[in-house]
Amino acid sequence: MKNLLPILIVLLLTACSPNNPSPNYKPTTSSKTSAILKLDTKGHTARINDIIVTKSGDIISASDDKTIRVWSSTTGAEKRKILGQIGAGMEGKIYAIALSPNEKFLAIGGFLGSYTGKKAREDEEAHKIRIYNYQTGKLLKVLKSHKNVVFDLAFSSDGRYLISGSADTTAKIWDTKSFRVVDTIGSHTNYVYAVKIIKKNSKYFALTAGYDNRVTLYDMQSKKVIRSDQKAYKLAFLATSKNHIALSGFGKEIQIYDYALNPIKTIASETSPKGLAYSPNGDFLIAGAGAYPDNVNIYSVKESYKRVQSFKKHKNLTKAVAFLDNHRAISGGGNNSEIYIWDIDTLEVKEKIVGVGRRVWSVGLLGDKIAWGNKWTARKGKSRLQKSINLKNFSIQNSLKDAKNYHRVPTSRGQYRLSHKAGGAYGYADATLELKKGSKLLASITRDATNGLEHMCYGFYKNYIISGGANGALKIYNLRGQEVANLVGHTGVVWSIAIDGDRLVSGSSDQTIRVWDLSRLKREMRPQLNIFVSKSNEWVVWTKEGFYNASKGAEQYIGYHINQGADKEAKFLDVSRFRKQFYRPDLIQKAINGEDISSYAKGININELLTTGLPPRVEILTESDTINGDSTTIGVDVCDEGGGVENLNFYVDNKPIKYISGTKAFRERKESKIEGCMTIEQRISIPSGRHTIAFDATNKEGNIVSNRPTITIVNNKKVERKPNLHLLTLSINDYRDNSLDLKFPNNDADKLSQKLKEIGKPIFETVNTYELKDSQVTKEQIEAKVKEIAQKVKADDVFVLYISGHGVTSKRDGDYYFIPYNCANGADVTKEAINQKIFKQIMSQIKAVKSVILLDTCQSGSMASKELLSTSVNRFGGNVGSAIIAGASSRQNAIDGYKQHGIFTYTILDAMNNKKVYSFDDKLSINEIAEYVKYMLPKIAKEAFSHEQKPTIYLNGDTTFAIGGI
């Protein structure tokens, strides 16, 4: 790396390097493993199709967002997901679930996989049924027989049979001992949308209803339809009690039958009832809503099905309904796919389960600013714009005074005009889009179930037409109505589009905003950028390559759905597990600027990473507790998921304080109660006060991180002494390669030591300083020095590591590398330098939780971009769990210096010398230093070097602790 080595001044902390896997170790990840990047907003992001209540009161919900989630009905918290193979577009949507009475089997139907058109229809993955072990989430069987997608499933009351209804116009009955088909009901002429099995006098009967407007009662013994009824509308929903059958569909009524299918009551409804369920005692019937006024209604069976309550919280389709018990109902749907638990007597909401996102009804575009609205106020994507985000810095504006200046999309251009009308197989009001010149019809585009159903929003782009529709459809047509580009990205209804130049922005019910570059149209196109903003303005943005940037804490809202084959359950890992590879704010900016970033993805393809094996699953066995001592024992379970176990780390307030290698963990393991797991116990030092304890590990390769569970420990032990301050300085003036020599690092290290000793006296028992200079600054001597210091540092102390020398920010992987004394100019620093993983492993020996990094980098030759520097600092800080305050300058500025110091160190020392920077209690905290440097460094650099130098600041955990006082 000729002429690319930066100077650094860092107050630094922890990092851990994976041990090499043994030669005999082989990951057990399936060759079928593949990953799809998805949102996880901690709630459903698409239509909720089904809800089940377990015996223990847990809620199971299934959705078009391709997930099944299990919720606690008491807290509303998600307990787990049950996942399977998914793909692009429709592949993986879940239409129906059924739980066996003994709660052993969970049956799942929908558009569960790909449809190739090249296989026998019963062999197509899209048409199969999955059977899971509900308790473990393991996929047990995949059933094939249907020749189209499955819309409904139900077990018999004794669990002997499973019935399925399909778009192939049949219902099939399966014996649950073998899960083989024992009968096929072929009496319908259109989709079979609803099925049930009832048992009467020890005999079994199948109920089926479908889009041929018929409901049938089928004798499973004689294998004959013994009774049927015909309605004037398509039928889609069934519910049964001990005596009654309820039926609804696309009409505005509910039909009640007895068990012989004799009509006994017709209930008129102000809405189109979608979804039906009886209370456990059979006294009440709940009906969802499929049309305005969107009321979820409760009917009293004893009062001849009189409507007794209307729940009005949902706004939009609500088809998933159930009873938690005889007095509390559950309804799932509405604009934001929310689940309500509510009292049927008082309508009081007991719990609301909803994700952090909101569907995007409108979008606008003004240069690098995107505006959007989360409330519906007008049709065809013209709802009011409410917020905006700036793509340059991702700042969010909560209200818009200039909303009228934002570009939307024009529906007329000169004499040309676009308009919609009813049409298509379903008769939707906007299924057909017409292009007219004056009164002359030039083109007509009619949609069906394969290409979006409706034209929800549309307009002109140059000599093209853009239209958004259902199921993520976003297409570009020429003026003859021929499709020229398919824009693939959204998974829900595309409600709004906006155009400014060649940039297109789209908003969807999937709660995302997508940015598209239309300068070069292709047959299939992916978004330039994907954006999710939570209701509290947390944000995450990502590219098709998987690179991302996120506000603090927002990494949890996207992750990888890990397919392991159609015959095995899937897993979900949030992107924080892959932070080292994919957290690249610098590449996000390149993508926004229109640069091709595909070359950066070479060698870090997610599917290639997964071939090294999944990370372990970990659990903290110790419960949150209050102690009165210096330490406590923390027990964890570590369960190998096929990728092996390495790099076990315990954390206090996000700072790694204990590292264990996989070899040591295996040697010290205890027997776990869970098969395939090992129990590890460690004594952990805990400072006084309230602290979050966490634990994680990696796979054997060290490239995928496990989950990180947490507990809270409160230490009430009275602190009887002042804390100590420990400062370790690493500085290099004279490198072995003289071309790397610098002037100020050793002097800066000495001055910082002197100043901290001076200002540390009022608040510390002692200020202990340790130093390594020039030829002493090697990886081996740093490790030895830290091991020595670790014996003296207590949990309540403050630790500072200061590094002054060369460093490099790698454009290839976005990481920061410290250049030790023995590294030559031109060497491959990624192999010779000390990276953040090594720092983490070294520094996790230090018990002190309060810590800080100061980073002053100088770059020889071309400066790293501010985005790249920000990336490396944030990745470094996140890895070592410490606050970082960093400055960056050219090498010439470092050589010239400022008042016999590096400019960044000068600014730090100036803050320590300036009493006005100290707080009202005469203490100088990390926060106050950060604010001073943020203001003064650009100002001094402008005066001294005629250019602005901005610091990069990463504040992690509690940064209010003081490092000096008056």
C-alpha cells in the first residue's frame, strides 16, 4: 500500500480474532441453503390471513409477508417465528394454518414455493402443504397431491384427519397417522376456499365452500355429497360450533346452518364479512371486515345472532379473527397489519400487536430529498406528504412546509392522458389503464392475478408509462401498452410513485420506499436503494448487494431469511450478524450517486458466507438479578447449528469483558439439558449500579455472529474508593521502514499522559499510565502489556487506550487497520496490520466498562472519503464496544502539525485546558470532549490548512463519565 498509510491517535478497546478451524472440521450447512434479505419490523408487514389461539393462550398468526409468528397474548411480545422456503414475488405467501388438537402438528398452506410450469402440477412446490412440529418448529413432512395453491386447512376435532381446500377445485382429506390422502372431494367447479370437518354421532363430515358459490356437506363414510346450498356470490369462510355452521364470502351477509346444512338464519351485514370464528363456549360469533365501514362485529348466538358489538379500530381489510377466551376477541388486519386483543363486552383494547413500520401511501421527490405519507388522504398515490428524508445524511424532517414543491408523477402530457376503468377477471374498478390522445384510445393495459390485478398508481416517464399494482407489481410500458421493464423489489401493493429526472421513487403497503435509476431501462430491474423508516424515525437503507446503513438500533429491522431447502424449516438472522461484511455507509452513498458497487460484493456473497455454516444459537441461563459484590457467575447455553462454535464473548453494557476461544469453551463445558448444546459458566466482574449483560459467539470460521441475548444485573455494593484511571499509549515516531516516520506521535502521547494525570487528580484515586513507543509497538508486546494491565484494572475503573501512528482505512472491506512498528510501506496491511478483531480479543481482558477511543488518522496520498472513514469508525466502535472520537487529515498536515502537535490531539488537549468546556460540576466527560472537537476541529483546520477537517464520532453506551475535573 504505497503512500496510503494514515496516522492515528486512538483511545481504544477490545476485539476478537477467530481461531482457525481444525483441518477435520466441516460445516453442515445444506447445499440448498440460500438467503433473501427481508424486513422484520417486529410485526407483520402484509395481510394477515389466519389466526389460531393455543391452549396456553399464545397467538399464532400467518401472513402474506411469508412469516408465521407466535405471540404472547399477555405481553404482545413475539416469542418465535416458524419459517419455510420462500422466493421472489408470490413464493412463500401463507394463506392458511391449522393446529392439531394435541398441538403437535402445525399445517401450512399457501403459495409455498416456486411454480416452474415444467413439473407435474402436484410436484410444484407452490402447491404443497408443510407439516411442522409446532413445539420445536421443525419441518416434518411436505405433502403433495394438490395441483394448485392451498387456500384453507382444518383438523378434525379428534386430530384424526386433516382437510385441505385448493385452487385446483378439490378438497383433500389426509390421514394424520401417515399424512396420506384418503379421499378427494371433486364436487366444486371453482376454487375451494374454505374447509372444515365436523363429527356427528361418531361419523365424519366434510364442509367445503368455494368460488363456484356453493357450500357442500360431504359424508366421509359413503364418500358422497349429501347436501349443498347455492348463494349468489363467491364463498370463502367457514366456522363451526357444536351445533351451527357459519358461512360468508363476497356478499354482505352471514348464513347460519345446522349440522345437516339446513339454513336457519341469514345475518345482514353493513360490511362484507371476511373471516369467521365462534367463541369456545359457542355463545358468540365474530366476523371480520372486507369493505367499508371495516367493522369487526360480534353476534350473540343466544339472541338469535343479534349484533351486540362492533370493533372499529381497524381501517381496511381484517380477515383473521379468533377468540382468546369467551370474553376476549382477537382481530388481525387493517392498514398496518395490526393485531388487537379486545374485550367483547366493553370493546377495551387489552393488547395491540403491531410492528414499528407503517404502510407508505404517498411519495414525493425533490433532488436528494424523498417525502412520504403514512396516512391515506386521497386515491391513486396522491395522499398528503408528511415527512422527508435527505439521502445525503439521512436526516428526517417530521413536517413539510414545502410539500407542494415535491415532484409526484404526471397523468397527462400534452394531448396524452391516462385514466383507469373497471375490467379484468375480477371486475376491479381500476384493472384497466387507458392511454388516450384527445378522445382517441391509443392503448389499453388490463391486469390480472399474474401482473398486479389493478393500476393503483400510474403516470408518465418520458415516452413511457409507469404503473404500480398489487403483489409488488411495478412495471414500465411503452406507449403501445407493451411491457418494457419489470421493477422487482416491493412485496406489497405499490400505492404511490414519483419521478424527478431519471430517478423514480415508489411507496408500498410493504412499508418500504424504493429508489430506482431509470437512466438505462432493462427487462428486469432492481432498486438502486431500499429505505425503511419506523414510526419513531429509526431508519435502515440497503442495496441489492446487501450493503446497508442504519440509525442506532435499526439493524434489527432487516435480516436474511435463510432457506435450507423446501423440505426443511428456514431461519432468520438479522443483518447485525453480518455487520463486518455488509455495514458499509460509504457504499450506500456510492449507490445513491449512481456508482456501480457490484465489485465490492465479490467474495462476500451472502450465500457463499453461509457455506461456512450457520452461527450457534445461544441462551443466557442466569436470570436478571440484584447482587452485592464484585462479580457474579453467568451461565449460558451454546448450541451448534451446523457451523461450529468460536469466539465466545461476554459483554457488560456492550463492552466485551471476557473472551473464550472455542477450544477452551469445549474443554471447560458442562453438560446442557438441551441435546446438541453445551453449558458455559464464567465469573464476570460487575461495576456498581445497573448493567446489561450480554453474550454471543460465532461459527467456527468467525464470520457469522450468533444472537446476543441480554439480562440485567444490579450491583448494590457500596463503592468505598474513588475509581482509578488507566491510560495506555501506543505511539510511533520511528518505524522500521523509515519512509513511514512521523514527528509528533511520541510527544502527543507524553502530553496526553501529563494532562490526564493533572486533571484526573480531583476524581480518581490514582491515574496510572503505561506506554509503548516505536519498536515496542508490535502485536506481541501490545498483548503482553495489556495482560499486565488487566491484572490491575477493576470493573469500576476507567480505561483509555491512545494510539498515535499510521493506520489505514481499507476501501475493500471498510475496516480500520493499525500499522505496528514492523509493518513495511507497501505491505498488505490486511495481513500485516492489527485489525479490530485482534483488538477486541486483546482488550476483552480489561474489566473496566467505561472506556473511550480517540482516533486521529492521517492519510498519505489520496484521502479516504468521509463516508469511508465514518464506516470504519462505526464498525470499529461497534466491534470493540467503546465510544470513539476520530479525526482525519492528510499526511502533509500530519507532518507539518499544528503548534507542535497533531491537529486532532491538539484539539483534545485544548478541550482539557479550557475550563469552559467542563460541566457545571467541574467535570469533563466524554460527551463534552466530543462536542468540543466536533465544533473546534473543523474551525482550526480551516484556519491552519485552508480546508475543513471534520471529526467522526461514535458514542456507545454511557458516555457521561468523566476523565478529568477541576
